[in-house]
Amino acid sequence: MNCPECDAALKIPEDADIGEIISCSDCGSEFEISKKNGVNIELKQAENVGEDWGE
Ligand SMILES: [Zn+2]
């Protein structure tokens, strides 16, 4: 799996679960595991908490 931002290889632990945050060591972007289906993992950009007062 590569970083959607900079295409660097992301290290995702095998036991990583949905909701875990993966950070790219290259560009520093953070991604949350949004889906996991066997070896298929989908990432979404992790939103920084703090500014969002909704929900
Ligand atoms: Zn990156």
C-alpha cells in the first residue's frame, strides 16, 4: 500500500484494524483505516480534531 499523498510505501501492521491511524513517514500525512477486507485495506485522510465542532 502506498501513500495516497506522496506515493511512498506505507507500513501497515498486519494486525491493524479499522480506525487505526497510519502516518506516512515520508510526508507526514495521517490516514485512517476505513475498510479492511482481508489484505485489501482502504484508507481515508485522517481529520485533525480540534476545529470541527459538528456532530
Ligand atoms: Zn506520504
